[in-house]
Amino acid sequence: MKRILIALAFAFTAIGTVSAQVPKESPAKYAVATNSFWSNWYVQVGLDMSLQNPYKHNFAHVFPNGKTFGVNAAAGRWFTPGLGLRAKVNWENGIKLFENGHAAWLAPFYDCGVNMDKGGYLAFVGDIQLDIHNLFFGYDEERLWNFQVYPRAGGVYCFGVSKGSPLLGFGIGNTFRIDSRFKIYFDIAYNVVSSGFVGVEHDTGQSGSNGYFDINVGLQINLGNSTFKRVDK
């Protein structure tokens, strides 16, 4: 619970920072037209780092015990400037290029290398994205930075112990505009999983929930029409 409260406090602090940094001359809110189903789609591809923090383990020791690297990919759509949905997949600790031979907290616990050798773990999540800039400060298609928050749900499968788990989480996201087609994204999320994800071993102190942070950075590619048309009153 303490880790979840820390994540939420971080999110609210970030929202406050957004409010403080938006210039007073930001464009006023205005109505936009609803686009066709085929508009406002995008895909994302990137790299990520996960910080796994099992129950009853000190987060101060997450380096290097719970640190891994991987890749992620996503597809999503903005239904309005403030509301979007995204489906995302993350493959962690399964690519030799990113191997961390000291990640002792990955199941099976304290048997370094087995998790990597068996394929790491695979997570599938769905995110409900809320764009804070567009919701509170008006839609601006040429805004350089947009800030989002998102609750998420999904599942994760750990190849190291051949077990899966449901997943619930909350994250914050940032996109930085390059041009009308490309953006850089940077996300941080905290994910709560069950003991099925880490394996039930005597060393884990099992009971309660387990969780991990994931930190993602990569390229977003907008597909087709990615803007909303202004409707004059």
C-alpha cells in the first residue's frame, strides 16, 4: 500500500507541475468535431526498464535485484482530445542484449539467470488515457508537450515459473511533439500483481500484493488524420 500511495503522490505532484507550467496565454477551450473511427490512431514502439519490488522486500535494494530491461509496443486511439484507449504489450528480461545476471528478485527467486533463460515475462495491458492538458487547458494540435494519466488493467505471464497473474495499475504519460506525424513518449506506471507472478517460494515472504514499476521511452507514430477539427460557435 505504501508503494501505491507513493505512486499516487507522484502523479498528483506531476499534475500540479503541469498546471503551474502552462502559460496564461494558452488557447481558450473550444469545441471540436468527432472524427471518423479511422482517425486519431497511433502506434508506439520503445524500450523500457522495470523495477520489480516483491512484497516484504526493501525497495532500496531494487538495484540490481529487481532491475530488468525490455521492449514494448502499443496501439491506441484518441476518441476526443481528452480521452483515449491504448492496448500495450511489454516483453521484459527475455532479450539477451538486455540481460541482467544479478536480478535476484525475478522468479524463481535467487536463482539468477533462469528467468532470462526461460524468456522473462510478458505483460498485456489496456490503458484508459486522460490528457490533462487538453481536458483543462484546451485542445492545441501544435502543443509541444502533453501530459496524461491512465488507470490500467491486464495480465502478466512469468516464463521463469510458468505462472500468470492479473494486473492492475496506474501511470502517467508524456508526449513530446516532433511534427504532425511523430512524437516521443515517456511513461511511468506502477503495476500491482499477485503472488502467481513471482512464484510461491519460501524466500519471498508471500502474503499480500507484489508490484513493479515500468519506465518506458520510445517513438509514437500517428496514423492518418491525427487532429481534431475546430467547431466555431
